[in-house]
Amino acid sequence: MHKLSPVPYGSLVFAPMEGITDEAFRKTILKLYPEWDYLATDFLRVPSAGRYPTKHLIRHFGKELSEIGWVKDKTMFQILTSHRAFTIQMVKDVADLGYPWMDINLGCPSNTVTKNGGGSSLLLDLGALRTLLKNIRDNFSGRLTAKIRTGFHNTLEFEDSIKLLNDEGIEMITVHGRTRDMMYKVPAEWNYIEKAVKISQVPIVGNGDVWCVSDIHRMLKETGCHAVMVARGALKAPWIAQSYKQGVIEETAEERFRKIQKFFFEYRSELESENITDRGLLKQSKSVSRFMLDGIQNSEIIRRKLLLSQTAPDFYSIIESL
Ligand SMILES: Cc1cc2nc3c(=O)[nH]c(=O)nc-3n(C[C@H](O)[C@H](O)[C@H](O)COP(=O)(O)O)c2cc1C
């Protein structure tokens, strides 16, 4: 496995998002907004028995994108595992396919995942997590990173978890400033990101409630983090990395409408090139549009119309009329 060059200070990472950051979506982002320094696949659950066929792993990353070296270098392949899953086999399989960057999901809060011992629930037993991380590290020579919440029920073991990740060879840690129990109910606590920066030897990526360009500046300044990861804010404005790099702080509703149209024009053509059904196109487009009108005055009616549209042509005629 070739060695990736270090992540530069101030890098912007498009967050992993289940149901969103699939190949068509990432291709759209790469084409329209190359200003994103790094991207992520959404999580791939490690099977609890057996192994995935090679085709399945490649499809998760994206068949076409898997052929492009520089895309592989800038995209983390995220896995979601538990103590019962067949982790070592999958880690070896991902490594054998030449994906140079693996990210371990230690933050997923969903009940389905945590009741099976995955995602954020791995933070409940740091001893067992240490063993799991050792097994992964021993079998993956590429860049190994982790994405973490500040704890499960509380933050009592937050510092220990950061130290543990450092000890076990994790090369960069994304900290989402909320515990699992907080879900999304309270504002992200950036002071934990700052705390992680102070105790970690490896770079910390700050994550949580970055909604606009000035939040990116603020996150870097207030927490001292090395890079910033954006999830919902990047659904609101997939072009936020471009705005950040071009120094654009404010944009009018009119400018946003034009950007939304440009985004959906490209996204639709990516999905159609996969021969997606009309139903699939509608479903994906609705999911992706969830935050895009946020903050635009009087946009409630448009948002409702988009969500209620019954066919993809209906959805896209609303987009065209923006
Ligand atoms: C729809 C959706 C899907 C998500 N899927 C994942 C995922 O697959 N892996 C992951 O690590 N985090 C996932 N997250 C969490 C985000 O990556 C991020 O940590 C969280 O939303 C906080 O960042 P934000 O305030 O910028 O949204 C998801 C979030 C959303 C909204």
C-alpha cells in the first residue's frame, strides 16, 4: 500500500452520510466542487458472518471511482463494525483491493446499530475497543482514521478514548462534539474538540454544526483543530468548500437557487447514467434536498412541494422553476 501524504492544515472533509454519499453523489461533488479536500463513503457494515463478495466492496466505494487513483487517495472508506463482526477478514479484503484509507465509525447513534454493539456503542468498553483496534491496525497498512462521538451516555471517558486511539495507531481522529445520547438534540460541544486537540498526538478533525463559511473559520480558530468535516451544512450548500476557498461569506437567495439548480442538474445526470428508476431518482433527490433550502426566506412552500412531489419530473420541474 502506498503512503498517503499528510492531510494539510485547514483541509475540508465532506462527511460520510448514509443514504447520501454514494458514488453518484460523490461524482457530482468531485465534478462540481473539487475544492473539497477529502470525501468519505458512507459506512459499510462489517458482516457478522462470512465476507462480502469483492464486487460488493467495490460497489460501495463506486465502480468507476475505484479506478481512479487520486480519488481513492482522497476518499476514506468507512467501516462500521462490532465485536461480533468478521472485521479482520473485511479489513484484509479492503486492503487487498488497494483502498489506501480506512475510517472506523465509532459514532453512529442509531438504535439498530448500537443494540448490535456497533458504532458509538463501541465507546462503552474501551478495553474491548483496544483489542478491536489492534486487530484492524495489524491488518491495514494504509491510513487508518476514526470518527468518534464524545461518549455514549456521557463524556467521562472521552479523554481516555482519544488516548486509546492514539495508542493504537489511529492516524487522525474526527471528533463530533456530541455524545450518542445527545443524538442531534443539543448544539455540538466544540470544547471537546479543543480538549482532543490538546491531548492528541495525531491530527484532530472538528465536526458538528458547521453550517456556513464563518463557522469553518470559527471551528479552526476556537478549537485549534487541524481540519474540518461538514455533514448537514454540506447538504445545505454542497459548494461550501468552494465558497470558503474563494472567500465568499454571504450569498443571496438568488445565487443559492442557481447553485441548487446546477447541483441537481449534475446529480440527476449522474443518477440517470446509472439507469436509476424514476422512483429511485425521486427518492434520492428528495433525501439530498432536505437541507438545501434552509435559511432562504419564504422557502417553506417550495420545500413542501419538493417533498410532496410524486414523480421525478415533478421534483425537477420545481427545481427548474426556482
Ligand atoms: C443523513 C446522515 C447520514 C449520516 N451517516 C453517517 C455515516 O454513514 N457515517 C458517519 O460516520 N456519520 C454519519 N453521519 C454523521 C455525520 O457524518 C456528522 O458526524 C454529523 O451529522 C455531525 O455533523 P454536522 O453537524 O456537520 O451534520 C450522518 C449524518 C446524517 C445527517
